[in-house]
Amino acid sequence: MSSLNLSSFAPLFGLPPSSSEIKAFLSTLTPPSSSSSSLSNGKSSLDLVPEIKTYPDAVYHNYYAFGLSLFFDPTKNNGLESVDIFNPSPFPKPPKPGRKPEPTYAAPPRLTMDFPTDTLVLPPLKQGGETKSISRPRIFSLDAETTGRQFVSCLGEPSRKGSGGWTGVWLEWSPVELVSTASSQPFPKDTGVESETVKVGIMLELRDPGAQEKVSDDAKKKGMGGVWERAAGWSWASVKVFKP
């Protein structure tokens, strides 16, 4: 799979890990193989066997080779509740002396979001005011350096956001309407045919570059600014797709 559309997770929510639908989805992450030998894309069929971590209220199936972690809720018939997709740090931390290196997530497939329209409706600036529409691309593709500012330009202001704690700076949009993978591509406006859509929730965690943060001379003169002003230029660390 060269790309992964975030709408493809929508029909999987609520299904257990043993479901044929989830198995079929996972099989698309790498070409089929009857052996565990290395495949043409450098992956192995053994990569489809997850590391499973079980807790009283959560079961995680971690697929390190594909940058994915699936969260199943044991309180809801072990159904799939969310999927975390990780963007590996360009500055990984060295292993601690005397400790076994922990598994790390590889880069995921290229992530895409297909929107049903090329306009984004912004809420009024004040109560009773008028809404405003701005243009956006019909297809939003993520790469390793996609920033928080780019997410906001396509999804609008988040419905929730926060900073601090173990999650760092995060933004959440719910629900987000996307064109279903069953529709393949959005239909042209002049056909009169509406695309099939699904709704998902999206939570974005941004990576604080710390000492690696690049600050221009002008920015240094003006001051670093608040965390949200700076975080707009940070790249994504992970994306969580969940059932809204």
C-alpha cells in the first residue's frame, strides 16, 4: 500500500481483532506472501503479527513496521475504538545504557484525506455573525514535515485542543467528514452525483522540536511567542483516528 486514506478506518470501528474486515485491511499493508521472507517493499509477512499489550481497560495491537497501533476496548466487546499512526522523529533518542532497546515505529504509508468539497466553512467570529467560506484542496496528503498550520488550513479550528502532560500539544476535530474509500475519488461538481462520505474523529499531536527548533532572526528579536504560535510550525508526531 503506497498510501492510506484515513476514511478506510471508519467501517472497521466496533469490530474485534478477529474480524475478517480488519484482517483484510491489514493484508493491504503489504503484498501477500506465503512465507516470512523479506518482501519487495522490505517488509515481512511476520510484520503482520502485532505486539499485543493488554490492560484492564484497553488492548493495543502494535504494528511497528507499519507505524500503526490499534486500540480495542474490552468493555465494548473488544471492538476497535481508534487507530494511532506515528510519524518517527528525525532525532530519535539513543537507547539507555544497560537496557534493551525498545521497539520503534517505522514510517507509515502516505496518509491522505479526501474532502467532499473544496471549501471550508468557518464559524462566525462572534455570536450572531456571518459564517465565512475559504478554499481548501479536495485531497490533503501528509508527509513527514506536514505542520499543525497545514492541518488547520484544511480542517479549520479544532473543536478541542490542549497542551502539557504526556501528550504534549494536541488538537482534535470531531466529526470530520471524508469521502469514503468506497467512492475512490470525489465526483466532479458538474456531474450532480454526490460522493459517499463517512465521519471520523481526528486527534493530532505535534512534535516539540526542542533545541532543534529553527527560529529566524526576526522571530528572535520579537520574542519566541506563545506555545500555540510556535506549535503552528511544528510537524506532526501522531494522528489518532477514532469513532466520533
